Amino acid sequence: MTRVWTLVGPDGKKYQSTVPGALGGHSGSRIYGCLDCSAALRAIARGGYLSQRVFFLNKAHAQAAGYRPCGACMPGSYARWTHCKNDQARAHEGASADT
């Protein structure tokens, strides 16, 4: 019997896969990270997290679905995401000043 996992695709919708997810996420906070992330494992240990836990095949799917990298287990990806977000905010502020 083939094992099947439920993953979230780039469109943000769940689908069945015979390939397990490489990354975990939290649908409430829209954060994704490593399956062994210490922050996620602490949240799971406290309870309440599992009902919103989701899984992704890869980073591209997580990002396309609108999730951001975890600052605890993916500090480099998180720093790049923060930098891009700040650049976008500054560009938006500049465009608003022009109107």
C-alpha cells in the first residue's frame, strides 16, 4: 500500500502526494520552516499548533502559497524575506508620496 501525505501546493490548496513534505508550516501565522525547527517543536509541545500545521513539498510551493520563512530555523531566508519586504514598503511609500 502506498502512503499518501496531504500537502499545500503553490496555489494554497491542499492536495494528496505520494512524496512527503520537506517543510512544515503554520496556516494561522503563514510561516514555513524545517520539520525539526526548535520553535515549531516547542509550539507543538505546548499544544494547539497541530490543528493549523501544514506541509509543503519545497520552498517554492510555500512562498507561492503566501508563507514566509521562519526566523528561527531559516535565518538566512528570513533575512532576505525581511529585506525584500522592507524594500517593497519603501517603494510603496515613495509611490504614495507622488500622488
